[in-house]
Amino acid sequence: MTVGEVDFSESDLISISAEEIDLLMPESLVGGPKISIVATVQGKQSTIASYEVVPWINRLVPLRGIPGIPVSIDFSVPGGATVAVEMDGQAATTTVDPNGKLVTAVVPIAIASNGAKSVVLILNDGTPKRSNALSFEVLPLITAVGVTTSVAPVRTTITLTGERLNGTDVAVKVGGLLLSKGSNATPTQLIVQVDRSLAVTTPVSALVDGRESNVLPSQLNQIIPAVAFAGDNVTLAGVGLSGRNVTVTFGATTVPLGPQSLANQFSVRVPPALAAGPVSVKVTIDGRDTNSVPFTVSG
């Protein structure tokens, strides 16, 4: 039996008779919402039937990140119905935009391991119905970098603090230099040493079983456009800008954004009461400040 691209052996079926086959529809389906179904008996294939999966979800934005950030799902909620989202089998805090066309779910903080996690939307129009499953990849997180250097012997120790830093193949990336740790059993700390004096002024990240963490320090590279009126929307671009509590500061005015899911760029509204003239702009991610970038408020 083949459902979409998923093959079932006879032992996978709930029941089978000359007239009927009962099976549990898998969540890991692709190419829907209409899924082809073909039965093969003694090498001969049946005619192709189809089954429509309702509800069906096509994509997540973003596809990877850390627990505590929002993930958007394109889905039109029928009138009178409600939706919920499960991630890795856990209930996620879920909201629907006012137009009912976008569902947002916050990745549960309780997820304690890295890797692919299933995301399922549950539509309740009187009867709960589960969607196909998409995959969100949870990444390791670093929140602080400490560097100490000893003279005799010459040695640099780099200490990373964060979440989900435990694994069997772990390393610290310092610019273009990869410092291997091997196995690391502590999820909140990663320590590597190198027998030389190393000035850690370049971006630092952790690699845990092939998955790279955020980069510290976070960097604000540019504001697009660099000149705009108060009340306009601008785009901030950089590295390591996603987090659970993000704010943008224009001069002395702080704009709270809350959780922010995209690491490379996001949009923010220039405070309407901001006076014309030059200001410095910085982003604060979970208490960590980026560098400042100049911006001009048009008069």
C-alpha cells in the first residue's frame, strides 16, 4: 500500500480484507492536500485513488530557530472554527491574525533538545482534525561568551553559556577557526581550550552535532532606508537578531518588539514622536546590545 510517498507493508495496516483496507493516515505527508493511494497485490497495482487531507499546511516561517520564538503558518481559518498548534507533541501558544489567514505559534520553551520537531495544526470546526506534519529545526543557543588567557603555559579558554549545548560532536567556531570539544555533557555550558594566545574579537558560535547556534556578538549592519520619516517602517539587517525579547532603541526612545524570529532582518516602525535629525539605533536581544548604526529622521 502506498499513500503519497509513504509505503505500508501488510503488517502496518490496521486490517485487510478482500473488499477493504483500514490504515492510519500518516502525518508526514507531502504534495497535498490531495494524496494518491495505490494498493499493490501480488505485484499488480490498483487504479489510483485520492484522499484529501483537511486541514493541510504548506510552510512554516522560519524553518529553524530556538524555543520561545514565533513561527508563522499560512492557513485560512474557516468561520466559526478554532485552531491550535502542537510542536514536538507539546501545545504551543497560538494566535490568529484578524483576517484569519495567518496562524502564529510560539515554539514551546519546554523543548529541551536540538533537531527536527514536528509541527501539526489542529482545526476544530466541531470535530478536531489534525493536519499533515511539517518540520521545525530547533538550534542550540549561546547567551554569553567568556575568554580567559593564561601565560604559563600559554593557553586560551573560551566558555560559552547557553542552552542545548550538549552533544556527541561539539565545537566552538571563532571566526574561521574551529575548536573541537568532542563530547559535551552539559547543556548550559561549553568550554574549549587552545594552547596559544587567542584574541576573540570575531563572531563566536557553537556547533552541536552539525547544528550551528546563533552568533555572538549580535551585529546590526544597516537600516533600510537610512533616511525615513517618523512613523515609517524601516528594515534592520544584521546577524543574530532573533530572540525572545527584542527591543530597538532610536536615540533615547525604545520600541519593544517582543519575540522576534528572523535572525538576519526584521521591520520596525520609526517612533512617530521622534524629532527630525540624526539618531543612533541599536537592537537589544534578550538583554544583549548590538553595535549602534546611524539613522536620520526626515523633517
